[in-house]
Amino acid sequence: MSGIGKRVSSAGYIAGWKIVGALPECLTRPLAAAGADWVSNDGAGMDMLRRNLTRVVGAENVTKELVRDSMRSYARYWLEAFQLPRIADDPNLDERLTAGLVGREYLQESIDAGNGVVLTLPHSGNWDMAGMWLAKHYGTFTTVAERLRPEKLFDAFVEYRESLGFEVLALTGEKTPPYARLKEVLQGGGIVCLMGERDLGRRGVPVTFFGEDTTFPVGPAKLALETGAGLHTVHTWFAGSQTDPGWGMSVAPALKVTTLERTVQAIADEFAVAIAHHPQDWHMLQPLWPVDVPVRGRRWALDNRSVISRET
């Protein structure tokens, strides 16, 4: 794409963000659901979604309704991402989020210990809502985000989240990787939140996830090992209805941090249990297991001979 084309594309995305954010929910939510229903009927990515859901619930339970509900959940995430400024202005938001939270006492125990806290989540529900609740009750926290394209859209997303109390580090494209800053935050007793099941760099630790071999990123476990921070898995899901939307969040007890391999496997095990409770809210339309991408499968076997010493 040319420079002019990129600028036009960026302007279009940001204009769309502003327009969707300004439209009433009574209009946008039904439209998002209708679009999701259309895509779920054999649209792009549906075969991969079905394959991933099969691992969670079994082939016999991957119904047309489950695929439809999965796409409605995915559409709701993006709709809420575009409408985040308006959602954040809801005076009852904190009360609604707190009502859907389970396991706050586990988080509090690790915070009170004073060694920093690592929270790791799968791509389920709306993790931005968990971030908003966390910033409201505990101040700023630090996270890492995959760069979106176009770049101006990514910058706009980051700028707004930082206004809510998030510290957002780009996964790529900076002079220094984010790992050193994450470690610094934890050593100061702060909180780090990381998405935990997509191994974007293909450099993770081998795990068994829903009965099949794949890799998970090492970041959350490695940070906990090196800093002594408390390590918790967190899960978010959608609750309520289209006319009265709500959010669910759970914090698991602190994981026992042992070796890197065992700790990452423990994360995978807890993710699997959580995802199985709300399979429709797991937003995984991409290949996650190497068997689904032959080229990745070959690289995965080679890359994981010496991954343990690498940073995120």
C-alpha cells in the first residue's frame, strides 16, 4: 500500500472508531450481532474456529449455535473496543464489574505480599474491562500489546488506554524489547498483565493444551521466576444480555512457581479449565496448534530445542 493509501486507510479506521463510538448501543449491538451471524455461516476463519472449538468441547458439540455465539462474542469485543470511552463514562461501571468478579481475595493476598503481581489471561471475553477495574482499584499496571495496523489506529487505542491508567508497551517496533520494563515494574511491587496463550514469536515452551502439543509464551512464568512476583491466571467472559450487557472476571489462586516448563504447563492447564466453562467467549480464530499449520509445525519442532534461555 502506498503512503497515501495508508493515510487514507488510517483515517478511515479512526473515523469508523469515532462513528461507532457515537452511535447508540440500541443500534450498534443488534448490527454487530447480525454481522456476526452472517460471518458465522461459513465466513472467513470459521473452519479454524471450529477446529479450535472441537478441542474444547468435542466435535459433536461444535454446533451452528456455538459458532454463531462465538462470533457474536468476538463482534461484541470489537464493538466494546470502539465504544470504550463511552463505556468508561458509565457511573455504574465499577459496581457492575465488581459484581461480576470472583477471587479478588487471591489478588489481594499477592498485592499485600509486596513482591509484584503477574496476571495472565487467555483471549476471552473483554480483557479491557478487567484492566479498567484493576486501574480503578489498584492504580496503574503495565501490559504489552500486539501492534495493530494501521499504526495510527494502534496509537489511538494505546493513547486512550493510557488515559485510563494502563501502561501499554508495544510488543515489537521499539528500540528495546518490553521485558526489561516489565521486570522493573514487578521489582517495584507493581502489577503486570499479559495475554498468555498465543505464542506470537514461536519461541515458547512446549505444553499440552486440550490434549494436544503446542507452545505457550514464557513471559508470565519467567517474570514470576526471576522476580518472585505472585502469578495468577485470570479469565474474563461476557455475561448479561444484548440489552443489558455484563462482564464476568475470575482470579485464580497464586500458582506454585517451580521450573519454567512446569509453570507454563500449569498456566495452560488453568486456561483450559476456564475456557471450557465459557467456550463461546474464547476468541481464537487463528491456528494455535502446530498441527494446523504444517510450516509452523516444522518450525515449532526446531525452534523449541533451545527456547528456555530466550526472553519474551
